[in-house]
Amino acid sequence: MQQDERLKIWIEQGNVSISQLFFQHYKKLLISDNDAMVLLHMIAFQEAGNYFPTPTDIANRMQQQEKDVTNCLQRMMQKGLFSIEQSTDENKVLHEKFSFYPLWKRLIEEVEKQKMQSEEEVVKQDEGEIFSLFEQEFGRFLSPMEFETIGMWIDKDGHSTEIIRAALREAVLAQKMSLRYIDRILFEWKKKNVKTMRDVEKQTKAFRPTTVATAPQVKTAIKDVPFYNWLEERE
């Protein structure tokens, strides 16, 4: 029975709910372990109904002096980790409470920042691989001017590596292994607002059946593989 009473007390005290993002990223926000513990106590006080605990309240729960807790609160407020909100009740009595919205906002921004960094790393890796792919298909090393041309497709023209790969594949099918030919493909696709692989498939399906139907008797250099000569669209 004594054990049941202890368990009942444990349950009635309730739990403190806090996002896993806090534990995963507070170090990146330059929050020390000690400051993090103070924040957790502040949140625990709020969930218990005390929305503005004093340094004394917090110090009584920790192995810290009141002045140390005060310095900690001042330091975290200067960092913009929390703010103090004021409100008045129906009796015109002023109330203050800690708001942790700035902290949650900083955590979300940190997560988004890391996500963007990961995406940028993937893009850089893809861009590095595209040069190797061209050298593999061309069967030789690229010249400095060819490196510059491919780089301009990405940086200046805004083509994704996926679209550049698709244009290279078209050149391979046509057996026209030149950057001039691939540049023309990309030019035509950009003019027709081709931005995804689905758009590429629509373009290729639009011309290939016609090419095969209108000239079935002509033997092309690529046996049984119809291709479209993108350079001829200039006329």
C-alpha cells in the first residue's frame, strides 16, 4: 500500500513536456548545460502554474546560489532566449510571465539552417559529379573552357544537374557529343519552360514518335533508337 501511495504521488505531480529539438540543438545555440537546466526549471514552474518564478524559486531547486541564477537569467535574456510579457487582469493588476517563444523560434531556425546546409552539400556533390559524368561520356578530360561552360549552365542559366544530365543523355542518343549541341538542347528546354524530368519526358515523347513515323525508311546512325536533332530547330 505504501508503494501505491508513492506511485500515486508521482503521477499526480505531472510531467514536464519539452520538445526533443531543445535537447538536440541547445548546444548549437551556445546554451551551457547549466543554463539549459535553469530553462528547464523555468518551464517546469510554468507548467505547474507559476509563470514568473523568481531567482529564489529556481535556486531552491538547484545547487546554485540565488545570485548565480540571477546572472544566468540576465545572460540568457541578453541572448534573446526568452522575453518577459506583461498583462493586466480584470482588476487592473499587472502580471508578468516568461515567454519562451524566442527560444522555440531560434530552435526552428537552427533546424532549417542545418537542413539548408545539408541540401547545399548535396547540390555541391551533384555539381561535382556532373563534370565527371561528362568526362566519362566524352571519353576524355574536359578543357578549362568546357568546365566554364558547364558551370555557367548551373550558375548563370539556372539549370539543375538533373536537367543537364538529361540533356547529356539526349546528346549520347543522338551521337552528337559536343557542348554546343547540349547547350542548344538546354536553350530549347529553357525556352519551353522545361524544369523537371517530367517536362523532359513530355518533350521527348512529343517529337520521337513523329520522327519515326515520318521517316521509317531512313536508317539513322543510331540503330532502332530515334533521336531529335535539337540544332535543327534553329531553322
